[in-house]
Amino acid sequence: MTDQETNVRKGPKTGLSVGASSILVIFIIVCLVTFSVLSLVSATADYRLSKKVADRNTAYYEATSRAQVKLRDMANEQRSEAQFVEYDEPINEKQHIHVSVMLPATGAGEDISILSWQVEKNEQ
């Protein structure tokens, strides 16, 4: 047998077989699917967090507005002497704004002194 006949019988030599390229394509697809699922999960978590923060900020500013309206109403009342006032305005079921003010006597020409305006946890 000659060398040519031996090569014909063995067949041509190839570098990569079809099976290896198929495994590479499957691996790439699995990686892409995994990364897309992770991106979706991350985006969903970010959306939930931003929604929670937006709801909390909205509740805080609404409570602040109500507390300011109460303060305005108290400031418009007639008083013969200065008065210390404390009140709470609920933000949600877990928090409230605690306000401490000193209201001057009517006609004294003084401004309202806000001593404390802070968010506190509700006692449970």
C-alpha cells in the first residue's frame, strides 16, 4: 500500500469536529440566557426598591404638609401668653413626625419657634 491509499482509507484530518462547535454554541446560549435572567431579576428588584422609596417619600411630604397646616392653624389662634405645643402627625403605621413648637402671645411681634421637627418610630 502506498501513502496515498493509506490517507484515503483514514480520511482527511480535521482540527475541530462538529460536536465541539455545537457544545461551544450551546455554552454561549446558556451564558446569554443566564445573564438575561440575572438582568431581569436585578431590574425587578430595583423597580420594587424605587417604588418603595417613592411611596415613603410621598407619605413623608404629605405628613409634613398636614403638620404645617396644623401649625398654621395654631399660629392663627388668639393667645394671651406664649404657649409650648407638641403634637404628632402620622406618616405611616410605623412612623410619625413629632413637632415641638413655642407659639408666641398674640400681638407680641415674635416668630414661632420650632424646637423639634423629627421623624420617630411609633411605639408598639
